[in-house]
Amino acid sequence: MASKSKSSTSGPSRAGSMGGRLREAATTGRVVLLIVAVLALVFVFENTRHVKIRIIGPEVSTPLWLALAAMLVIGWLLGRFVTVRRR
């Protein structure tokens, strides 16, 4: 009897499957997220100088990117609070 040999998947079909996986992984949302992340990093590295912030009392010196990020988080939290309160 002749034995059947199993073919391995190390040929061109495997390379095609890798391209398919890449296309599945590179969705529009992920590409946009990657672009936004890169822009955020550029923003951080461009805004490293310290600024003085004074709220009511003490004066604080902090990097500009950190102050803006804190304001972003505070604004997001306030927006969430208002949205939840309306429901």
C-alpha cells in the first residue's frame, strides 16, 4: 500500500495567510488609533517646556503637555457627569 504524505503549510499558501492576517489586523479603526497615538506622542515631545499654573492659591510649574492632558481628563469627566445626570 502506498502511504499518503501530508503536505506542510510552509509554501505560498502560508504567505497568503499571513497577508490575510495583516489585513484583518489593520482595520480602519486601528489605523486611525495608531495615527492618533503617534500624533499624541509628537504633541508630548513638542510641548515639554514648563509652564506656571496658578489656581486660586499656589503657583505650580509643570510641563505644558501634562497640564493640557489634565484639562482633557477633567473635561472628559465633567462631560460624563453631565451625560449621566441627564438620563
